[in-house]
Amino acid sequence: MILAAGKGVRLSPLTDEIPKPMLPLGDITILGNIIRIFKSSGIDRISIIVGHKSEIIQEYIKNSNFGVDITFIEQKERLGTGHALMIASQYVNSDFLCVYGDILFKEDFIVSMISKFKSSDSISIMALIESATPEFFGSVLVKNDEVVGIFEKSDNPPSNLINTGIYCFKKEAFSYINKTKISTRGEYELTDSLKMMMDEGNKVRWMPLGGKWLDIGRPWDLIDANMFFLETVKHYLSKDSKVSNDSKIGSKVHIDSGTSIDSSEIISPCLISRNVEIGKNSKISSSVIRKDVKIGANCIIENSVIMDGVKIGDNSVVSFSIIGDNSDIGKNVIFKSKSDESIKFEMKGKLVDSNRANLGAIVGKNAIIKDNAVIKPGQKINSSTII
């Protein structure tokens, strides 16, 4: 089961017109990556809880060939993770795996988690990971392999273990989930359901999530997620691509069909999707370039995600940025990304500290940035904006 009904307000402007799980991750989406992991783990039946702009998710699944049986469960009111499973309880009558639809994690973990769960006497198993900043996530207190406490965000968390949003549940868990009361936040919290299970004598166990884990909750997290994805990229040069003999292509660069690269340098790791045009003397490094992108001559693209159909004019520099679908970046445009101080970013009407000294711009879809513009670090450019 994948929870994919939320709006992802903090990820605006990237989620203004698409659900958060549909954000790009390499050449697929966050949701597509989770489905792919499920399939490789031997899971052949998946329920996706949908809500916000559910038609986009359903159309994506319809037009993809994941090779698994996928059904949709609609959560018309988005009243929390517990509420999502309350709705699901009307359709699911078996033990189940539950994963939040906005996370990135190691591919081989699910198999070991399911194996442990099948041999366990617990009503649930949670995947946990150590965090240097548990105060931002809430924390989980454990004793040996058993969960003994689940705590909200606080300045002094009792543990540095945090909940990753990956669970296994016995079907009996639904009886507790359906009794969960609404929280002070106005939501039905799955963590409250787990506390109820423990209070009534059920064992909730945990296991460490090996490798990296990312909760994609803020725009710059999507940059990190794509950099994480690029770690898995292997060298691939499509026979249908056209790369000039004097171009320099790194050892971990994926170049898809219909792409043309003229006298440029692509530094590992990079993913260049289909039908991309890259002009002379440009340099691309540590970036994801999605389909139908046109990049002019003498451009520099680094540590960035360039979404479908973007145009970037000659002599432009894009650094540590995300450019939304079909945006048009003019000539000689500079996206600055470095600062001597931690860069602030406007989120939900407030300035939020990104805790980064390198952060460019987050640009929505269909934006137009005219020639010679200089874009400041941490700048938010809404969809269809003209600068």
C-alpha cells in the first residue's frame, strides 16, 4: 500500500499542478520508483491511496507498464495517515506493507523487512533510521527490537531514531486504526494508532533501514533525491543518440534516444533523457535533464533538475536549482547558488532556513526568465511567472 493522497504544500511551486508523488526522480517519478522497488521485492499487488489530483496519478499508471496489479483507493478528505488506512480497511483484508508516497530508500530493504515480519509475533514492524536532527521528525524509543515509545517533534527528543514511513501490519491492526481519535492537529495519526496497539499489549517491533533515506518534504529535498538517484546510474549511450566525436562523456552518464550533444562535456553522474538538445561548449555535471529539453551553447548546468520541455538559452548558468516543466530561460541568465550564510527560502508565506550554503532557485512550470537576468540564491519563482 502506498499513501499518495497529500497535496505537498511545502513543495510549492513544484506541486501547484501535480501531486507530490509525481515529482521527477531521474527518468521516472517518486511514485514510480516505489512501485519499481515493490516489484523487484516480489510484490505483485499494490493499492495506492489517492486524493489530491488523483487523475494525474491514475493516468500515469495507465500509461506505464510496471507489470504489477495496481488498484486505487480514493481518500476524498485528507485527514491524515491514519485516516488513509481507515479508508483502505474497507478494501484490504490481509496483512500488508505500507509506505509513504514521498520517500526514497534503499531498494533491497523491503525483502528483508517482509521476511522479518513473517517470522515475527508482532502486530507491526516499523523501519527506523538514526537522524542527526530527530527534533524535525519526531522520535521513536526502543528497547532491544521492540518499540516502547513514539514521540512528537520536540526540542529534546528522547531518541535519535526516527520513523521512516515504512511499516508492515497484520490485518488485525485495522481494528485499532479504525478506533483512532482525531488529534489536536485535526488529523487521524497513524502513530496514535500504533500507540494504541502497544497500550493494549500488542508488540510493535522495529528494524534499522540500511542505506540512505530521504523524506521529500521541501523543494531542495528533491535535488538531494535526484542526486541520490544518480548514484545508481550506469553508463548508457543510446544508439539513437547523436554525440559529436569531440564531446566528453563521463563513465556514469545515461544518454537516452533522440538526444544530440554537440562538442560538450557531460560529467558523471548525469542522466540525459530522450530528445534533449545540448549546444556547443556546454558543461553538464551531477544533473538530471528530463525529456525534450533544449540547452544552448556555452551553458553550465550543475547539481540541478531540469524538467520536461525546458529551454535554456546560450551562455546561461544553472546551479543547485530545479526548473519546472516547459519553462523558458533566456540567454546569459545566471542562477546564483552560493552564500556565506545559510540560505532562506519562502515556504507557505514564511522565510524558512534551508541550512544550506548552496541553493539556487526553485522554478515552477511555464515560467519565463528573460535574457541577462540574475537570479538570487534561494529564489522562488512561481509557475507562469515572467521575470
